[in-house]
Amino acid sequence: MSKRLAVIMDPIGSIKPYKDTTLALMLAAQRRGWSLHYLELPDLYLRDGRVAASTRPLTVQDGKDDWYDYTGEAADTALGDFDMVLMRKDPPFDLEYIYATYWLERASTEGAFIVNRPDSLRDCNEKGFLAWFPQCTAPTLVTRDPARIRAFHAEQGDIVIKPLDGMGGAGVFRIGKDGLNIGAVVETLSEMGRRSLMAQRYLPEILAGDKRILMIGGEPVDYALARIPSVGEVRGNLAAGGRGVVQPLSERDRWLAAQVGPELKKRGLLFVGLDVIGDYLTEINVTSPTCLREIERETGEDLGGRAIRAFEDAMAACC
């Protein structure tokens, strides 16, 4: 009897299949004999202490215009009845996302193996988690106090400011040495001091690319995707128009991965994306890291299969 995998994701009909990492993971799981079941975040619910969801069975294929087929009607199923649940919902990391981690944590006590571990999804803010690795980061400040950000700018001279809950480069601003518009940027992003922001020293190495290093089971993939900004941009994110170039990891990249890897393993973070500019770690993406398909396409490696095997090994070890 095949094992059952439930995948929580954004609407499958609106993904870009040629670059979607969740689809790559589903394809790999299907090749390894898993039966697939699809749901979105609103499909989750809690009834009398048990977590359930409305899910639909489906098959997937690697097609440009036709990448999935439902094979049955939606049915309510206890999440604990699935062997594994893959949490691949994109940010925003809002209260609904946090509630979902509570329900997934409950489902894990009922028999489901959750990737990534729900309490770690909740605890490891993709920007704030950098605080656990200060030896890997450029000068960084997290605050909601505009005066502290101004002082940090005066100290560093050239900085980047961004919200703690953004993705895809949204809300990232560079404030140059002249400090032009720093007040307006901080007021807008912080909602007049009601939200915390991250400020980091600007790293000119961004022009050579913001590297995405995929970590599978706490170990790095041998190649990174360098996301090179378009002209006039400081954001390398592909969603912000960056251009992806696959390149082998440098010695420094491997050192950064070795610093972070053991903590990822300890926290049950089996599929993670490290963002690196120059010599520095700038973010740790734990919710729904991407770029797997781009690296697979250039290297020919079955990284989706490697990831699913790592999930299976972790499930066998804990269950």
C-alpha cells in the first residue's frame, strides 16, 4: 500500500510549473510511490481536538500547460491519517499561518510527520533567525525605533531596510550615504513605529548575485543559484526581475552552511534556503524555499528525489 502525502500549498492552478519547487517535490514523491493529496490553508480545520482538512487526491506531471489532474472528489480526512504532510504555503507569515502551525503541531501528535517541523516554522523567523548565527552576518539591526535606524545608517553609511515578514524582495529599500528618504521609508514600512524592521549594511557584492543555497536534511546542495539584479535594482530575487545563474558553492558558502546545518537538523528544518551575499548570510528561508528546479535543470541532479529521501529518512528515524 502506498504511503499518503498531503501537500499544503498555494492554488496549484496558478503556479508556474517550470520553476515551482513544490511541484518538483510532488513529482519526486510520486516517482517514489507516494499518493498525493492537495489542500490549501483554508481547508484545514480543528474539530473536538482533532485536526482535519478537505483534501483532493491528484497526480502531477512535468508539463508546461498541463501539470496536474484530480483523481477524486474532495473529502474530509484527519490529518493524522496521512503518513507525511508537506507545508509549502508561501508567506505572508500572518496570524492565519501561525494558527496553521498550531494545528499541524497537533496533527504531528496524531501520527503525521510534518515537513518542516511546525514549531520551528513558527519560531524561526526568516530574518530574525539570523541572530543565532552572528558570526555569519554583516552588521544587522532589528528595531521599530526610527532613531535607532537613523543611528545605524549614520554608523554604516549605506544600508538596506526591509520588513520582517516579506518575501520575493517586497519592501526592500536601499538608503545610500545621503540618507535620502530614510524618514519616509521607515515610517511607511514600520507603519509609524508599530512594526519592527530589519536594517543591514548594504553589501555591494549583490551586483554579483544574491545566492540561494538549498539545505536538504541539514546538508548543502553542491550548487547555488546566484540571483543577479536587473539594471537599477538592489534586489536579486527572481520575483523582482533578477536573473538566475547556477554556480558551484565556494569555500565560504560551505563554511556558512556548516555553521547553520546542525541547528537546522536539531529543529527539524529539513528543507531550507540560505540567502548569501558575498561572504554573509542575509536570510534563512524556512517556509517555502524555492530555486530547486533551476538548479536541477542546469545540473541534471535529482534534487527533488534527494529531498524526499531525506524526509523519508527523518520520518523513519522519529517514527
